[in-house]
Amino acid sequence: MTTLPAPSPGPSPSAPAATSASTATSALTAAPTSPPTAMSAPSATVTLRDVLAFDDSGTLRLLLAPAGQDVPVRGSAFAENGAPGSAEGLLLFAVGVDTASPEAAAAVRRAARQGACAVVLRDSGDAGTAPEVLDSAREDGIAVLARAAWADWTDTATLLRSALAFGAAGGTAQDPSAGDPAGGGLSTLAAVIAAATGGAITIEDTRFRVLAHSATRPEADGVRRSTVLGGRVPEWRVAELRRSGLLRTLWTSREVIHRPAEGDSPERLIVAVRSGPEVLGSIWVAADGSPLLPGAARALLSAAATAAPHLVRHRLRESGEVRRRDHALRGLLRGEGDLRTHAWSLGLAPGTPCAVVAVAAGSASEPVAPALDRTLDVLALHAASYRPEVRTLRERDSLLALLPAGSGKDREALGLARELATLASSLPGGVPVLVGAGAVADSVLGAPASYEEACLVVRVLRERLAARDAGQHGDRVPVRWAGAAELGPVVDVRRMLDAVRPLWEGGHGPVHDLVRADLAAGGELVRSLAAYLDAAGDVPVASRRLGLHANTLRYRLRRVKERHGVDMDDPDTRLLLTVAVRLAAGF
């Protein structure tokens, strides 16, 4: 057991890992601790039913279990082309195979030949499950499960490992030295630890939050009362624990840490809860009106081992909620799947008016540097705190915010866009971003149109910024946030050009031949035509923009008709040429 010096105003429940050094750390003294008492019963048989019961995040869905749910599960592994019997009793993950794919039935038969008890496929959602998949499972007697589309294989593997460890612990004993109080969860575990140690218990995650606690007596110290009542460790207390070096010691030690009583602060024992090398949280024991029991430290070590699957389960549940929310928001914005279901999953009524705000880097070709990553993370927090109803989606190189419209309607989304652009430019080491606000949709079901417009605004801002940097608009101040109304007709023009691009690319004729031949030769004539048409046929203005003599431009324009047979005096030809040079220029 590691003994710390007495606390300044008194120790308390802990919080996430801290790295600050302190003089208190060097004053630690180690005392031998007896080996922990096993908290689990002898290894028990874990069944498919146990695994499914452990999964309360909805990661796995049972499609078929021909042999029932009480088949033993010996472990889990990623599916490979192994020899017959090489996966006896294992639950296999068929990575890259979904329930509706042509390969799914073959994956099921292959897993059955290897002796697997079950196989997990990715859920195809609306596409359902191919009938031959279930037929193969029935013939071979193997269970088939579907992994939720919002989950990933890493989470699924962690879930299975934790479920197996949790089930193997026995799950029925009521004493930390004899088993795992699985039936009551963390609250029951906290009460069992309190009985075994003689103290008051708090079990916390790595984000300062209290997950469970034992009964609090009236004589409990003030720090414990405020922590339990507030549901998390007070910020001032977290800061004190960092300064003292206790957090760094806690998250790097596998021993029980002892802090003696001082003043109004009672004696405390603390231990980190781990799953392998990963820290999941901590358990705190405080003397509560009487001394801690002699075997308290050993019981606490055992309790930490028992708490690990519980905290893994809690983390997976939280991770699953975040992934489900992101999956629903991504589907809603992109118009994929059932939009009403996505809306309800986000806690929004489908009839709620909304607008979308999109944030991206100034250049589409820029790699996602750490500075941009940090900037988008800060902007995501700011957007989420703009209003409680705002839903944010952090993608690799962008940030999207769904803003349920209030009384301000359009101006509210524009206000958020302005705040995000201003904040990004003011952050120390931050990266300037471009922010577009989409129009307010009458309901959440119109979010895809608002999303499309917000992204289009960002694209126009990016094009204007690139043109300014190239010297094409020398005096123009760069605009980093806007809505479609602030940019004028250019957004509608971009939308129409996007719509006609497939028609243009599939067409043929003199204008097509001219543009394709000139682009292959470097694009000089196309650039000259673009400047001429943008200047409404004013040769002196267009030649100045190109940096050419007016006669040079006139010569190039004559070549359009003489060499390529394109008559620019014809209105239809001129319209087609205008569209063609815009598309060729990329906007």
C-alpha cells in the first residue's frame, strides 16, 4: 500500500488522470500489501445469453440461434480461413461482411466449419438480412448476430472481452472476497465494498463523475457531501488533487493509496480501476465515523478487479450513445435512411424547424493538421453550448451543427456562424476556418437541403478566398462566414452548374471540342473566354484582368470562330460557352 502525506484541506474522490508533478509525489512511501483476495468465483461457463444480457448498449442484435442462447462462448476472434475446428466455441467477427451481402452466407458456413458457436455480421439496416444467411445458419446450427451500423469492430471486441470476463466472475456472490454482485450493478458493489472496508464509498469514472456511492451518514465530511450531491468532484477539489500530485500517483499506480486523516478530513483509501493498462476510473473509501477495517486495503484491491467490467460496460454504453447519435445526425443531414427515426433518436420532433451550420478549413487540399484538429474540437464545444438543443457532428476535417430554429430563425444560424469564425481566428495557435449557414428548413426533415446549402456556402467562400490569394480580387477583404443571402446569386449559380455538369460531360459539338482541345493544350483560350464573358464582352476590361494587350485578346477571340467554328454572336452558343468555361474553371 502506498501512503501519501496528509491532504491540505482533505482528500476527496478523484478524477481524470493528471500529469502535473508535485513535491508530494516524492514523499510517497511504499508499504507491503498482501496479495488481493480474489473477488470472483471459480471460472464459470459463459453463454451467448450472458453476452447478450451484458450488452445493454444495443451493439449486438440476435438474428438466429438454432441451438438456443445457452451455447457456451469460449472467447472471440476475427474470422479467418482457418482449419476445421480451429475456432471451437469462439464467437467470430466477420469483418467486411454485412447481413445483406452475397458473401454473408459463405461467411456463416465457414465459421460453422471452424467450430464457432456464433458469427457477427455488420447490420445492413434497411437492406435487411439475406434469406440464405439464415438458411445456412439453420443448416449448420450456428448463431448469427448483427453488429449495429453505428458501432465499430473495436467496440464490439471490447464488449465481448468484457462480457466474458464479467460472466466468468460468477456473478452471484454478495461479498467482495467471494464473488461479484453482478445483479445489482455498481450501486450494489459500492454497498458491498462499504461493508467489507468499514468506510463510505464513491466509484467514479475518469471524467470526475460519481457512478455509484454507498450511504452517506450525517457526519460525512463536506467534500464527500458536495461530491455526492453534485454528482461529480468539485472543480476546486480536482485542481487541488492535481497540484498535490495525487492524481498522477493514482493513475500510474496499481497499489492502494492511503491518505491519513488530518483535521476535518478523515482517513481515505484510493485505488484505480483498470482493464489491462487502461484506467477506467477509481474507488474511494473514506472513514465514516469509525476506523476502517483491518483488511480494507485488500478488499479494495479485489473490489477494483470486480468493478472493471462494470466500468467497461458504462464506457461502452456511453460510447454507444455517442455513436448512435452521430450515426443519426449523419444520416439526417445526408438524407440517408428514415429521417423521422433519426430525428427522434436525436431527441427532436420531426416538425421542428432547423438550420445547419458547416465549418471547414480554408483550403480543401490542406491536410488535417493537429492545429486544425484542435480548432475544430474547440468550435464543437462552443457550438454545443450555444443552445442546449444544438446537435454537433465532428467529422475528420469539418464540423457540422444542427440548430433547431428559435424565434430568430435565419439570424440565429448566421449568428452562430459569425461566432465560430471569430473564435477560430482568436484562438492561440488556432486555424482560421470558413463557416456557412444554411437556410432554415420548415422541419427537421428538411435538414438535408439546409446542409447542402451550408456546404455550398463554404465552397463559395473557399473559391473567393483562393481567387483573392491569386490576385484576382486584390482589394476584397476575405469573408470567412456567410449565409446564402449574404453571397447573392452566386450560390444558386453554383447549384445550377453542379446540376448541369453531368449533361455537359456527356455532350458533344463545337463548343465541347473547343474546350476539351484547349484544356489539353493548357487552357489559355478558355481563360481568355471566361474573362471576356465575365466582363460582359468589354474587351479593354477583360484584357486588363488578364494582363494582356486588348489586341491580343481580340486575336484570341477571332480564333474561336475561325479555328473552332464557334459563333459567339449566337445567343444559345454564347450561353453554352458561358456554362462550359465556368465548369472548366471548376466553378
